[in-house]
Amino acid sequence: MSNLPITEEERKLDYSDLLFKPLPEVDPKLLEEMDLSPVDPSRITSIHDRNDILKPGYLEVENGYAKMPDGSGCVATKVEMPGVTPEMIVWWFAWHGIRDLRYRIWCPTEHYGIHVHEDSLAHRLDTSLSLEERGWGTTDVVTEDVGNGPQEMHLSFYSPEDYGYDSELVKNVDALINACVSDPKTGMRLITFSHCIRKIPGGIEYRSHYWQGYSIDENGKAYAAAIPPGGFPMEVMKANAYHSLLEYTNLAQILPGLYEKYGKEADLTKDFYK
């Protein structure tokens, strides 16, 4: 259940009941894999080797976390989503930022609020663009708890090219969601993440990588942006990892029904009511 109250207006929305639905259990096999962490940093995929994520097959560590030699953090998670398609994921990232409640139903215990930054809203709502293009270059303002209490953050989304991915390797995957996260008060870059989506029989696999302390510059190059003295505490990586497993396990359950109702609507602001 959500940590926040729900307004009477929000309660009228046809997806408001999802806020009170018990969260699903994360697959015990995924938790067992994660419990083997921290792993040797040489085994997990560095941000500098991120193009490896796009190659066929699997990485040595698909579920795990590590403190890297420079003190940055690296987290990888892989969640299978039966009944979900890559198109649903692209739509979700365009759609959910428009209204707080859409974000909160994704992970009610850890998602607190969202809105599309005022400078990005017109682009996000531009129906002349594809859903992928409507996300690229836009910023969501989110309040989320990934282990250190609720924190407001700016999530700025990148095209694969701007994220520094090899255009030939991008053809191997079915969708990519890439973003850099910053502190809205200071502008400091905090973390960057990339979600690689591939079709599997009956659904998709959602492979996420989070690189704490790193960001991507205007030329698609990775750089160390905010590595604290002594490096990131292992608890930060662990909290990020388990949060990722939980939110994407829940998204797998709620997304097909939401997409069936809303996925064909060109207007991302449209809501249905009970």
C-alpha cells in the first residue's frame, strides 16, 4: 500500500485500485542470485563496457551489484515479464510521468510523485513524434525512495545514440530506456541507468544496469560525476538492486491491463474514470 494518502479526485481514476493491490513477491531465484552479491567488480559490466549489454547472449552477472575500483557503484538486474511487449515499455515511459498516481501505482511503497518538467512537456505530448522520440530529450521530476528515504530527482532521457551506444549493436535489442539522474537543487549528476529490453517466448526480459556516481556527457561519453570520498557504501548498491527487482516485478503485473486500456490513445493525458 502507498505511503501517501489518495485524493478524492485520484480515487475516481480507473487505475486507482492498483495503489492498494498487494505487491507481488519477487521471484525467489532472483533474490538468491542477488544474495550472492557483492560480486567481484571485474565480473560485472562497467559503464565503459556498456555496449556489451547489447550483444547477443548474457553477461557474466545479470543480477548483482559491486563497488567498482574507482568507488562508483554498479547494479544489474534482470526480470522476466510474461505478457509484456517492448512496445508496452516504450509507451509506459511516455505515459506514466504525466500524473502522480501513474507513478505511484508502479511501486506504491517507494514511489511518491512525478511530473514532466515544464520545459519538456510540449515535447512529451507532441503526437507528430513516435513514442520513443517523445521520451528522448525530456526530463521527469520524480520523488522516490531507493533506500535513503524519499528524494526528489531529475531523470533526463537519452536516445541510444546520445547515450553512446553502437548503432549496429542497438539492432540486437527490442527497446532501450536510458537516463541520467541529477539533483534538482544543485544540478549534480548522481547516477545513470540503462534498461535493455529483449523479447523472449511469451513476453520480455527486462535487463537493467545502474552506474552510481557516473553520467553521460553531450558527446555520449561516460564520466565520473559524483563519487564520494571512500566510494559508495555497499548498502546503497544493495538498496538499488532490491528496489529494481521489486518495481519491475510489479510493473510486469499491472502493465498489460493498463496498456490494453490506454496504449492506443495518442493523447497521453487522457484518463478514464470508474
